[in-house]
Amino acid sequence: MSESIAGEAAAKAVGERFRELYGAEPQGVWAAPGRVNLIGEHTDYNDGFVMPFALPHTAVAAVSRRDDGVLRLHSADVAAPVVEVAVDSLAPGTDKNWTAYPAGVVWALREAGHAVTGADIHLASTVPAGAGLSSSAALEVVVALALDDLYALGLRGWQLARLCQRAENVYVGAPVGIMDQTASACCESGHALFLDTRDLSQRQIPFDLAAEGMRLLVVDTRVKHSHSEGEYGKRRADCEKGAALLGVDALRDIPYAGLDAALERLGEEEEVRRLVRHVVTEDERVDRVVALLESGDTRAIGPVLTAGHASLRDDFRVSCPELDLAVDTAVAAGALGARMTGGGFGGSAIVLAEATDVDALTKAVENAFATAGFKTPRVFEAVPSAGARRVR
Ligand code: GAF
């Protein structure tokens, strides 16, 4: 599976298309993955903890540098001709198309003082768009890594992630946290990434479900979501309000043991209280999942994942009927645990299952969606895969 969606064939195809478009060999080909998040949702913009792993699905970019100030962009996934812009004309908020992601990275690099003087770029991605699986971060990170190599910038994965987040926050205008870009840049095959989003310190946690007879399924509900829409930003602003009311820099600073006292102090602020409760309990769930995985008790993470979903549904209120149905059906049909993953309001759920239950669970979810009159979900297995890398 991973060969067809991230391997040599994809690298060859983007290289050939690059030659057709730009009349020369690309100087290289790079790949950056999408992700699922195992646990730690809506904690990253609260300086908290997350635990994503990389999907085998990647954005792949064939790229050459240019020294004449011209940036040319093309995507195999968009029916549009090559877009050409001058790098010194790049300005936040001016581009409402897909090109804002790669152009935003060039803008962020230049704004940080890196003398990026242009590039020819052809992109192709197998990360499902709008499915909560970080297709945008994959696009950003693959371009950042390519330019880092071609301009010999020597930036580390977490530094590229910060630049990509800035591109998305300022240039694209989506107020996302740092998880997705760091996952795409820093994940390792066979591992989940335990990340402290305050200082970006990280630990690779071995996560080989197949070896233990389990699988992790992704259920893409095919309900599209978008972070530029207001609800994500509203949750973020209300979390910041909660931190201010409680006199801390970020909600991460409220210890789990101090949650009841914090909720009491918030008094009548019901909406903020619910958000605070989610963030503080979610950070604690990340801790618990790390401890369980490190002690070899992998099956025991299931109920923690399911509890995370309830918190996102009831307290943070970012789920939707399709995600709830996927989770409830999977758990009722014998999954070890299930939850929505990513920002929510649509997108995907993950299901932790015994390998022997995969077919039955997939059928149960598909049947439940058909009965509810929802679109047929896309269900596939997610194997922890490599982070961003040069492939040619
Ligand atoms: C989206 C954002 F991009 C991330 O930064 C994170 O906040 C996530 O939603 C929720 O955990 O994927």
C-alpha cells in the first residue's frame, strides 16, 4: 500500500510531469506525510501535549531553485495551469487558492531572513483533502524541506514546522496550532510522536500495532472541514480567554489536580468552563496513553481514546453526527477504542481494533452510515510511517 501512495512510483511521476511543465529535470523530489493524531486534540494551541503519527499518504514535490525572483507553482491535483509570481510580491491574505500554502512557505522563509530567490515546483498529494488528515501541513512541509535542501539552510524539522505554521497562520489566515506541521516534519516510521507543543521537545514512542495483533483504522466521514472557518478560531479564542481568567499563560499550566478549583473560579462562564475541562483532561489522557504504551499495555489505551471522543463531543463540541456514529458503531461492534481525530466538524475518526475484527468493524460502520443516509465513508488502515524526507 505505502509503495503506491508514497514510493518510487510517485517520485518518478512528479519528476516526469515537472520535466513536461518546466522543460528540465527537477533538482530533487521530496515527500511529506499527512498524519492522524492518536490523542491530544485541541491541546496544541494551549501549549499542551499531542501524539500524532505519520500516514503513508504524502504530498510529493519535484523542485528546482531559481535565482531570478520567480516562483512557479503547479499541482497535479488542481485543474489549473502553472501559476507564476514574483517572490518579492508575496503578501499575506492576497491568495485564496491552493497556491497560498506553498507561496506562504516561501514568504515565511524570506520573512525569517532566508534568501530564497525563487523556485519551480510541481506537487502531487495522496493525502485526502479536507479529511482532517493534515493535507495542508503536508503541502507546506514538503515545500519547506525542499527549499531548505536546495538553499542549504540547515533548518531542523521543528524549525521548518514553525515556519510552516507561520505561513498558515499569517499568509493563509488559518489560526492552527503547531501539531500538524511538526508531525509531518518529525514523525518516524513505526512510532507515534509525543510532543510538548510549548517547547517542541519530543519523544518517539514505538507504536507497532501489527506486532501485537491490532490495527488502527481511519474512517474518513467525507464531511469536509476547514480551519479558516470560524468555529476553530472561536474555540481557540475562548481557550485564551479561559487562560486569562485563570491568570496563566496557557491552559496547559492548569494541573489536572487543580481542575476542580479552576472550574470553580470560572463561575458562570459555562462555555469557557467546558473548554477548560476538555483541555486539562485531554492533556492528562495524553500522559496516560504515553505511560500505557511505554509499559507495553497497548490495549488499555482504547478506553482512553473513547473518553477523549466524549470530551470533544460534549465539552469541546467539535464533533458531528457522522463522527459520533463512526465512534459509537465501532465501539458497540467491539473496537478497543475510537475517537475523532484532528480539528473536527467533519473529517476522520480513528478506530483501534483487534486485527481479527477489522472486516466486521468496517462493515458495521459502513452499514450504519448507509442506514443513517450518510455518504459512504472511506475506511483504511493507518500504519505509522516516515516523516518528511528527500526521495530523489
Ligand atoms: C487541526 C489543527 F491544524 C491543529 O493545529 C490542531 O489544533 C488540531 O486541529 C486539533 O487538535 O488539525
